[in-house]
Amino acid sequence: MRKNNYPAFPKDFLWGGAIAASQADGAYTEDGKLPNSSDVQPYLKGLSNMEIQQLEMQGMTLEQVKNNLVDTSHYFPKRFGIDFYHTFESDLELLAEMGFTTFRTSIDWSRVFPKGDEKEPNEAALMHYDKMINKMKSLGIEPIITMLHYETPIHITLQYGGWKNKAVIDMFERYGNVLLDRFGDRVKYWIVINQINMIQIEPFLSLGICSDQYDSTEEALYQAVHNQMVASAKIQKHAKTLSYDLQIGTMVADGTVYPNSCKPDDVVLAMQHNRMQYLFTDVQLLGEYPKFALNYFREHHYDLQMTEEELQLLKENTMDHLAISYYFSQMVDSAKNVNKPDSTSVNPHLEANPWGWNVDPQGLYNALSQYWDRYHKPMIIAENGFGMYDKLEDGSVHDDYRISYLGSHIEQVGRAIYDGADVIAYCAWGPIDIISCSSQQMSKRYGFIYVDLDDEGNGTGERIRKDSFYWYKQVIASNGSEV
């Protein structure tokens, strides 16, 4: 442990971690659940990490989705997760042992409304989440609940064409309102949609749209995310009618970039790239589409269906807080890149993990400061973590690399708070090992707690405290003054 140079965390700061139902719960056929977008992702053995991530960005064809629903030749890790559906009580107790005062997880839409278009919710699912939330509260853990974390019912993809279909708005509004009505007395902090800006990076998971369902895929993606933002505004409108103290937020994965140099072309490209990342938060936090985004749609001949009623809803029902995931920074070079989210260059000044994710603590300080200056809304670090191949030795994992990464990033959160940013919570990603979202690997581990399972689901499932478990416990006990 070392002293934090920026121990600026307020006394009521929320310390904890985050997972997703789609990566942890398992139990994919229990209590009425039907398949969602994560359940049809196979583990592709023999591919490199880069190849796996490239496939994630390409998404899946409609035929691939249909085939994967009946495929018995591959292992589908997210169907099984770490069995959190059954082990949540003991797992939450381990998190409480570290001193967690908050925990972010998601409720699985495909449990509550298994097909997505039902009129009445699945009571068995609601009863399960009652138990999970009650357990958190009994341990003194403040829930942060995500309504949609890559769990769109697959029926919505197959029957409705994913989120591009405006009929999905009302389906999701119904689902979100059920959650607020049922759990709003115990859950204050809500994130409506996980990483709502990841439409080009994880298009299938984000929007339930297959790569060959529409003639103009990018137009379909922007229409679909518009529909998601309208649905979010409708849920916020309902939240305002309730007597509970609710904080309804949106979430983005930080995708802002540095310019490669001070060359004006590099600086302008970085600015343009960043503005298209701010598009989503501009709409949801400021209440309207910025002119640069409307220009982009017009120049690309995208005919997005946005009614006056929808635009008014967005204006009148902005989000209360901004949740951010941050893992690495990115850079653009005008000689190599264009204004697209996936068009970036390698930063030669930074080291990376085996998945090409570079380590840049100051990038988190930079991102938080920029978001704060632009929006002046409370912020939650909804995800921040270091995926690595962990080795179990002598009954533990000696993960100094994770301690170094997280300590340096927590310090930069304190630095942002010191400079005025209103950050209210820090959630380390994957405090217990879960299935990787981007690669379907169990071996890409983030946790303070090791889970004895491999990439093909073999193992005991035993939970083992890593060195970082005891380190994070001390971070929390010191309220971030020691890292």
C-alpha cells in the first residue's frame, strides 16, 4: 500500500464493484428465462484474442444467431456464467467482507419478460431479484441496478429486427416501469442501458441487430440507439411520478481520444471523434441532438425517424447522473484514421495487456474532467478493471499487476474529485471473476476473487481470495487515502 496523492473522496463515497447478469448469473433455462443476445455467443476455441475481439465488432448474421440457438457443438459460456443466480448470497457476503458499500449488477430482461413482448412480467424472476436486492441491503450494500446489460431477448431480434423497431420502445418501457414499481423502494440508483454508445463496437449485444438485417447497418444502429434513448426518457418520466428517491442515469464506455500530435489535422479529427462520442450524453443529459450529429446523419443520407413528441420527451426527461466505464485511452492519427469509433491508432507511449488494452491512469482523470466540464452531473465509475491471465499458486493469486492498475486509476479519480468533479461511486469491474463480455473467455479475469472455472466451464467453481482482495479491503477502509 502507498499513500494516495489525491485522497479527496467524500465521507459518503460509495466503494464497490460491478458485474452483469449476462456474464455471471447462468441458470439460462430456469424460472421461465428464455435466450437473450448474450446466450447465443459461443466460445471460439483456437482464435487469438485479437481475432475474437474483431468478430465481436462485426456482430452476427441472422443465420448465425438461429444456428447458435440450436448448436450443440460449441460451449456457450454466458449461459452458465459463474452460477451467480444460485450463489449470490455467499458471493455478496464475500464482497461485504471487503467492505463494499455499493454493488452494481443488472436485472435480466429475458427473465422478467422472457420474449420481451409479453404484457405481464414473470413473477418467479421478480421474486428472485427481490431476494438478491434484499440480501444486498441486509449487508449494507447500496444497489446500483442496470436495466439492460446486453440481455435483449433474442425473440426481439428474430421477430422485430432488434431495437430499430419502434415497437421495442414500449416493450422496454413496460419492463423498466415494472422494475421501478417493484424495487424502487430499495434501489435508489439506476442505469437504464449499459454503455449506450457502444453501437459500432458491440452492435449485436447493444442493439439486438444482426449484421445483415438492414441494407444500411449504420443507419439502423443510429435509429436503434435513438429508440433506446426515447425508451430511457419514458422510464425517467415514470420515475418522476413515484414517491421514491430515485436517481435515473445513463452510461457510456469512454471512447474519447487523444490527437496523435499537435498537427491541426490530428487535433481536429480528435475533436470530431470526441463530439460523436458526446452525442449520446448530449442527448440524454442536455436534452437535444447537437447540430454536428444532425449534420453527420444528413451527410450520410441517414433518414432517422424522430418524431416531435420523441424530441420533446428527450428534452423534458434528461438523466440524473452519468455512469462511465473506463479501461484504456485511445488515439487518432489523421494520416491513418477517419471519424469512426473503431478507427484508432496504437499509442506508442503506453503499455498494453494481452488484449491490446493499454494502461493509462491519467486518461481516466482526463475523461472524467471533460465529462464534468461539459455536463456538471454526478458521475459513477461504473466499470474500471484490468483483465489478465491469473495463475493460481499456493492457494491464491498474486496479482500485483491488478493492484498497480487499480491503485493508479483510483488515485486519478481522487484527482478529478479534487479538481471539482462530483464522482459519487467507484465500481471495480468484475470483483469476482466472470465471463468476459468481449471474448467469452473465463481466462480473461478481473476479479479480487478467483473462480475455479476455465474457458470451457470445467472446474469446481470454488471462490478463492486473491492478493487484491485484501488490498481493496484496505483501500475501502482508508476511504481511498491508501492505494
